[in-house]
Amino acid sequence: MRKLFIYIFVFILLCYVIETEIKHSIAEPIDHGSPYCLSFTSIGAILLESRLDCWAKIKTANHFQELDAELIMILQLLDLPFQRSAIMHEQQTDYISLFYHATKNQTDYFIRLQTESQNTYFLLTAISSQDDLALHQDEKRLKERYQSQSYFQYKGMMNERPDQAERRQMLQVVCQSLQARAIDHYSAQNMDCMAAFSPLLRENYDQVKLAGENYNLQAAIRNDSVLNQSYIYLGVPLLLNDY
């Protein structure tokens, strides 16, 4: 009988441990997930594209050989393939530049190094058809080496074309999902855009200050004029590109 009680106790203890681990594994992505996970889910959108833009001023490279050497170090840092024949050089009267394109794990990497006025700048754009886990790892490595600035952008799609009032309501839902305070709002015929600040994004993402306000989130919803669908764009801290 005593052994039976021990077995029952051990069984209850194991059940509790397993249940706790399951709850933790479910809560973890919600508590620490990417902003698009919370935002897109809240309005029924699916992810189409994740994008990372990084740039920094780096050690001056005055010749193509020095630009090439810096490129190789970046590729090694990000574990990207190297092909010397893929390097594109350009020289003008006031600058020299290098462009390189690499692909890894369904992600396209576009790298530019440019020297002008005795200063060299590094720019990287990485576009993925998957989530942003690998992009965050890349961003961390680049920030550690170059103290680079980083912008993330996410593109999603919804199978509907909301009117202006519905788009505005969806942006408010996006704000609520990220506990964000909306600061600016812009409306057009087929598009609505909102800029905000979210304390949830403050620790893991860059922020910008404009006209005395801190921003770390910009969201836009645009209707497709042909297809019966719409696109949502999420920029952290802001959207850099056309939408």
C-alpha cells in the first residue's frame, strides 16, 4: 500500500511538471514573440515577408581590395556563401562602392559597401519569405561588431478589402495587441497608416525620436485595387520603403 501511494505521488508530480512545461512553451512565443506574430494574428493576416535593413559607418576602405576584404569578413560573420565573381564594383569621381548578393535558407541578402569623403558605409538588406528568427540573429551579430542601426519590416496579407473605418479599427487592434500608444495617423483613399510607441518593443528593437516624440512602431494597411485582398505592413521602428 505504501508503494502504491508513492507511485500515485510520483505520477501527480510528473503530470504537474509536464503541464507547467506545456503552458510555458505556449506562453513563451506570446510573451516574447515578434511583433508581427501578435499584430497579424489579431487581425487575421498571414505573413508574406520579413525584412531587415542594417547600416553603419565602418573602418575606412580607400580601395576595392579593402572593400573586398571587409565584405569577406561580413560574409563570414553571417555565414553566407562567397563567390568572388559575384562582386560588383563601381567607381565614380566622388565615391567607390561594392555590391554583393547572396542567398541562404530562402533569404536574399543584398550588401553594399561605399566609400565617399574618406568615410565608408555598410548597408545590408535581408528579405525572407519565412519568419524573422534568423534575421534577428544576423542583426545581433552586426550590432555587436559594427554598432549598426536596424529596421525590421513585415508584410502580411488578408483576404478582404476593409473600408477606411475598418482599416482604422484594425490599426487600433494592432496597437492594442502590442500595448502601443498611437501618436500619428494618416488616411488616403485605399490606405491608412499609424505611427506609435510600444513599451513591449523597447528592449529588443531600436526607436527613433521625431518632433519630440519617441516612435518604435509604424503600421499601414493598403487595399489591393484589383484583387479582393489587402496588405498590412509593420515597421519597427518605422517603415523605410514604399507601401
